[in-house]
Amino acid sequence: MRLRHIPRSAFTARPWKNGAGTTHDIALLPEGAGHHDFDLRLALSPIPAAGPFSAFPGIDRVITLVRGDALTLDFDDGQKHLQKGQSLRFDSALAPHGTPAPGGVEVINVMARRGVWRIRSCAITDTRRHSLTEAMRLFIVATHGTVTLSGPQGETSLAPFDAALCDGPGEVGMTGDTPALVAYLEPGTD
């Protein structure tokens, strides 16, 4: 198993695809991919004011509210409400209109190109052991405090909002006083 530590200082600030804000890319795969040709993407995105999400046709997305009190998403067929710590899965082509609570919010986006990757699960959890097969990927983001990961290469400490990308096969242990965002991804065809 390979575990790559991605400190918050290494995130890349880029304009939203629609130009309405700024996102902080944590990882884009394959290496060297951009916003138009990624297969997997992990990003921390501030949402300071109401506005439209960027559309990414062919991309499945899970957003998790990690800072701020609440976020309302208006889709053509109704509203979805997120509280801090909650996740929502949706087709990124839908491009909902987001309205954050006063003071703004931040979300973590996990995005996967449909037919290439599948987001098996994505949630804030305090589960302590995570197993991967050869083909799987695992994103872990320390959202509330320091988290220590242990694997075959030793221990890695994640400060708040640091991330790790793990390639299988193998097992990762997670210790710390707080939960973390954990996203399992696997090759998928629909």
C-alpha cells in the first residue's frame, strides 16, 4: 500500500469552473489532469455567498459540509439541506444553486468520472481501520483536528484539513480524538 500525505499548504487554489468563486484542489487524478479531464478529484471549496455550482457532466459528486452551519441546495426537482458534517451525493451535471448560512461555509468535494470510478462511500467517520483492495483508492481528510494514519510505511500525522491518498491493497489505521472524512473509491462501469 502507498499512502501519500497532502498538506493543506500544497492545495492548489483555482477559480471555479463557472468563475463564481475559488476552490482549493487537493488531488486530481490521473496526475497532471485539470478541471476538464480528471477521473477523480478531491477539493476544499469555500462557499461565501449564494450562487450556482459549476456543472460537470458525466461526474458523480459527494459534497460534505465541513465548516459553517448549513447549506441549502436548490435542484430543479426540490431542495436539499445539509448541516455541518452531513454529505450529499448527486449528479454534478445538475449544477444546483447553493445558499450558505450567514458567514459562509466550506465543503469537501469528492468527484468521480462515471464509468471510470465509483464513489463507494464518503462520510465523516471515526472508524479506526480501513481496508483496500488492489484497485481501490482512499481519500482521508482531517476535518476537525489531528489524525494519525498508520500503514506499512509507518505513521503519518494529518493536521486539520491535511489529506492523504491511499492506494491499495492493504489496511490503514486511523487514531485521534476526532473523526475524519473518509472516501472509498473503486473502478466502476455503469
